[in-house]
Amino acid sequence: MNRRTFLASGACLALSLACPPCPWIRNEAWAARDVTGEVFRDDAPDTLWKWSKEAFSYSRLDQGRVLCNVCPHACVLSPGDRSVCRNKINHQGSLYTLAYGNPCSVHLDPIEKKPLFHFLPGTSAYSLATTGCNFRCRNCQNWQISQKKPSQVRHQDLFPGEALKEASESGASSVAYTYSEPIAFIEYMADLAKLARDKGLANLLISNGFINDTPLRELCPHIQAANINLKAFSDEIYRTLNGGRLEPVLETLRTLHGEGVHLEITNLVVPGYTDDRDMVKKMCDWITDQLGPDCPLHFLRFIPRYKLDRLPPTPIPLLKDFRQLARNRGIRYVYIGNAPVPEGLNTYCHHCGELIIRRRGYQAPELGMEKGRCPSCGTEIPGVWS
Ligand code: SF4
């Protein structure tokens, strides 16, 4: 058994004794820290394939090394090395992505599934992903693609022009970059997003938000809506649960808001990790202070998955408590997802409490608004409605 398998097995008594006193966490937290910043040494294929493209943003260093400028991991790769996100390689002193035009997941989804509740409700999003992610979430629901290299997963041959054709013919109103982590396939996303915008389709960024400011600002003019997964309001939890850091994600939220991209936030409530009431309170205060009260917040229920399959699901009363807490802290539109709480999906006017959008799972929502206003009191409801 190698070290990582050993850590993940939950069998190491010595490490469990050294870990936080939570009855569920035990040694899982240590394994996530173990992979943060990992670069795969001498791991690149000998020759490039047709689904490769020179990388979006990088710098050449000495001795054939390159620095990837896309995300805060700042991978420095020698010739033959592969990035943390698993999609980029140093090929003979230049940086290439191997995730271009080869999506492994392509679906037509209701936009509510992203989740985006205040942006073109009832429309479809042509959704795609390649492999790869710059995080190592121990609860990842899509680990079969997010934690793989492009060569390890079956994929379609779908370059941006073809993807645009499919998206247009599908009747979708938007193209969503989702499922794994679009920052890990930014070259593919950027080229398709430009084409999609020219065709009148919106582009949706569904992301962990772990991206540097310069590439994000280059992307912003082509992105109309984003749902950023704010995983915790604690740098320590980001490092242990996700293999990331908090501050760059907060910076991404500020930038998207400042650039006028429609923004919603998702927060997964993981027992023993992100279910601390004080932390949620601080997160809500930060949102209202930095992004304003109109940024919708989705609390999602954790379901045991991947390396956290021994944790219980999030208790429903806790989700309801957090929803009320967020409202009390001034956030006007707070939702509960992944949970049997039917009214948790509905939109109520923040001024008079009138039900204005009723949602039943991913069925087409029933819209009660009139020109973006509450039919009862006339208050303008924040969002992009048509
Ligand atoms: S950021 Fe998303 S895709 Fe990446 S590991 Fe975490 S949950 Fe999975």
C-alpha cells in the first residue's frame, strides 16, 4: 500500500490521533493537504495529439522550464512535466493544453441545474467538460473526470466550431462550461465562448473560481453568468478539503461582480468541514458587504461521495437554519438544493414575500413575474429574465 492509499483508507491510527477532534474527519484532511501543489514529473506524452493547443497564458523560464499563468497554483514545469490540473504539459519548452476539442461530457441541461436561478429561467444550457481540475476536493461528485488526464477518459471529437453548431441546433440559449473545472480547459472555453457570443448564445462559467486575475479579466467580456462554488470561508478548510486557497476565490467573486457578470454562489455544507455557524455567518457578511444583498446564494446538501463516503448527509434542519441565517444577514435570495425541501428552490419577493418563481426539481419553472417585477408589490427582482 503506498502512502496515499494508506492515508485514504482511514486505517492509520497514529494520524487519526493527531487530527482534529471531529468524529468524522479523522485523517481525511491530511490526504488533501498531501496533494496540494502537486506537479506530475516527466509525465507528458512523447508527441502532441490533435486535441492540443499552445496554452492560453504562460511564461518561458530558464532551462526549458515554463510557468503557467492561469491559476494560483503557478505550476513551474520542466520539459516533460504535467500541471496540477493534469491537462497541460511542457512539450520541448512550450506549454500546451491536451484538453482542446475533446470533451468527455456533453449534455443539454436545464439552466436551473447549474444552478443559476436568476438568469434566463426555464431555458436550456448546452453543457460540456473535458477532464481535469486544479482542485482535489475529497467530496468531488465528478471525480471520474475531474481527477483524470485527457488520455484516461473516453471523449468526443468536438472542436469549437462543431460544438457551436451542436449548441445552436439544440435550441439552447447558452453554453455552460461545467461538470469538471473549466479553468482547467480555459483554451477550449475561451475559443468556444467567443464563437457562441457572436451567435447570440450566453456563456456560463460554473467554476471553483481558482483563477488568476489577468486571465479572468480576459475571459469576462465573453461570460454572461457565473456560478462560483465558494467552498468554505476558511483558508485552512480550502487547503485540507479542496487543495486550494480562499483568497483567490474571493478575488474572483469581486472581479466578476465588478465586471458586471451575473453572479450566483454555491456553498456545499459538508458535515465536520463547512457546517460551522460562525463561519457561515462570516461568509454571508462578506457577500453582502462585497457583492451586495442581491447575489443569490445556494446552500447545497452534501451527499456521501468519493473519499468522504463515510460522512453522513447534511441534516435538513441545518440547511434551513443556514438559509434563515443568510436572510438575517441581509442576503435576499437564498436557496436550498440537493435536498427534499421543495420550497428551498422557490423564489420569493424579498420585499413582500410573494412567491414569484415556483420550481419543482428541474421541471420548467412557473414564472409569476411581470417584466422582472413582483406581481404583488411591483418590486424589481434582480436577475436577467429574458
Ligand atoms: S473543484 Fe469541482 S470538479 Fe474540481 S475537484 Fe472540486 S468538486 Fe471536483
